[in-house]
Amino acid sequence: MTHKFKTSDTCATLITFDKDKDGVVTNIEFTGGCNGNLKMLAKLLDGMTAEEIHEKLKGNICGRRPTSCADQLAIAVMK
């Protein structure tokens, strides 16, 4: 099933991804943000479970912001 998540306080404005019934996340795409870095992040995380992604990325911040694109993905996959 495809999910869309509007981000908050990041350069990327939207994250889309597929998550199956077992929680495996694939086809991660970011709209906006640091294009090369976010494509790399999507490739590295493709096929991981939502729990694995959440565990690795939750709490990651960007500069002075209280969140990051990675942190927003961690939140998104658990919803």
C-alpha cells in the first residue's frame, strides 16, 4: 500500500513509500530536500521493516532544527 506523509520543519515537503502487511518499506521517495542524499537514503533503506527504519533514524536532527528528513521518515513509516 502506498503512503504519503507531509513533512514538518524540513526542506523535503512530502515522503511517499510503500509498506506491505509485514511492515516492509519500499519505493521511498522524497519531494524536495537534498536530492542526492535522500536518493541514497532511500536506496539504503529499501526492503527494511518500518521498525528497523524507525530504530535507526528516529531523533536524527538537521542543523538547528528539531527534526530532519530522516527523522520525518522514521515518524512516517510508523503511522
